[in-house]
Amino acid sequence: MTLKRRFIRYCVAGAIIWFGAQAGTLLCYFTYEIGGKYLALPFAALSMWPNSLAARFLPKQLSEWFFELAWPISCLIWLIGWVLLSALVAIVVHKVVTYRQDRVGPVS
């Protein structure tokens, strides 16, 4: 498999994981009293981990326009984080597979 094909597949998988995490978080928000409180923390951690990386680059005092657009900006940061993580995994997997094929030879 070429790097481009693996890269696209892994990035699409990262976007699907992001969508599932967002859907799970919203489901837990709307069904909190029914049972969403037990799944809210795992879904929140799964969808919001890129915020901890991006928070270092945000200013300490945020402007007023940011608070109006905070949720869409956060969703964009989460999507970028998941796609970048899946792209990194795709590159590492491609390097490992290429290295193993060079050492062992192609598997038929």
C-alpha cells in the first residue's frame, strides 16, 4: 500500500473517531440523568484531548469574539488534533511496514 493511500485511510479513520466522540459527548449531555453521567467522562476525554495541547498557544486573556465562537473553534481544534494524530500513526505504520518488507521480503 502506498503512503498516500494509507495516509488518506488513516485520516478518514481519525475524522470518524472525532465524529463518534463528538456524538457520544452530545448524547451524554442530553441523557445525563438517564445514564449519560457514567459515559460523559470517557467521551469528554476522547473528544477534548487536543484542547490541552492547543491551550498553551492561546493568550491568557481572551477577547469577546472568542467566547461567542468558542464551541466551533474547539470543534475545529479537536478535528485537527484527531487528523494529525492519525496522520502520525499512518506515517509510523508505513515506515514499520516498509522496513519489515525490506528485511523479510514481500509477503505473498
